[in-house]
Amino acid sequence: WTVEHIQLTFKLTFQAVTAAQRRGESVETTKKWAAGQNKQHLVTKNTAKLDRETEELHHERVPLEVGKVIQKGRQDKGMTQKDLATKINEKPQVIADYECGKAIPNNQIMGKIERVIGKAATIPCGN
């Protein structure tokens, strides 16, 4: 499908509808909800209710001590974040997040990092 094909199809469909209307035939139309508007970003009634919630809901993050251990182990091996990420088949941002304490602990990723830097016993898991 090309843009021209879609435009032509729409034009023919629109012309057929207007021609039927001119002839007085009944034409069924339906309005699509939120058509042509950006309604998916509307504020709902529940937003205020959520704002009033007092319970803090958040994921545990990797402790900063773990990030320091990862960073030291990586630097001791002479690796960059990108090198370590490549070795464990992850994106460099994943390593950066672990080192600065922003990452949500993932035992699979932690295991891969531990195997590469060789500091399995010294990395406490944030669980």
C-alpha cells in the first residue's frame, strides 16, 4: 500500500458516500470515539484518588554499594561499560543504571555481571 493508493481509496469512498447522499439514499455513519483528538492523555477522575494515596509504591533499586563493586570490578579488568555490556549481551545503559543505583535488581543480569567481573561473593543482591 502506498500513500497514493490510500489517498485514492479514501477519495473514491468519500465520493461514493457523497453521491449516495445526493441521491437521497440512506447512508449509515458512525462516529469513532476520540477520532482526530488526543484523548488518550486525558486526566481521569481516578487521578485525584491516586494523588491522595499515602502508600509509597516503588520497586527496590540496586544498592549503591553494589554499583561501586561492579564499577571497581569492571575497572580492575580494564573494561568500559560498553565492553561489559557487550560481554553480557545487554545495552550499555543497563550497566550504567546498575552502577549508579537506578536499576531494578535482576538476578539473571547480576549473575552475568558477576561471572564477567569475577566478584560473585562480594556483590550482595538488593532483594
